Amino acid sequence: PFRHDCTYIGDDKVLILGGIHQGEILDLKHRRTMLVKGPRLSRSHGALVRLGDRVLALGGESYSRTVEEFVTSSHSWRTLEAPMQRERTRFAVTAVPEEFFNFIGGGCKSTTSI
């Protein structure tokens, strides 16, 4: 019943998240998993995205605009002050460089900084 998502978090590790308030880190090098505390909100049918060194959890069945960041050094979560413009569930997300949108007059600039 839960739809999970995953993203690479560096150091040969993948964060897996979805559904209940618990996540897993898959260690590709040592071929084992470790349970970690999940974000404050349920992220079933949500999405994870890595932006540089940051890992963000967005959307989900909680129908919240709240964005949470996974802190890799402590395996904890923090809520960001910049919310999404609209609630999202059952969607996909990917990061692309701003220059991909240079063909648009004035380019594509973020209105908030995360």
C-alpha cells in the first residue's frame, strides 16, 4: 500500500523512504541496510530529491506543502522554512541545472532559496 522513493545520498549509500515514519539506508558497499528515523510527515507517494549535498523529502499522502531535509551526518530530519507552492502526491521530481531553461526569455530562476 505504500509507495516508496529513494535517492543516492553519497558515500555509496541510498536513502529509501515512504509510508510509515521510518526510513532505511542501503549501504551498497557493504550490502546491508540500516533503519533510520523517518521525517515528521508521512511521505507515502511523496518524492525524494538530491540537490547538491542536500536531500529533500517533498509531498506525499499527507497533502502538506512542508519540505523536510535529511541531515546525512546525524541521520535526522529538519523542516525547511520554504514550502512548496502546492500540495503534491503521486508525482515525480528531478533536479536539472538552471541553464537547461536559458531558451526561456530571462531564463528560469528560483523564487525561493532552499
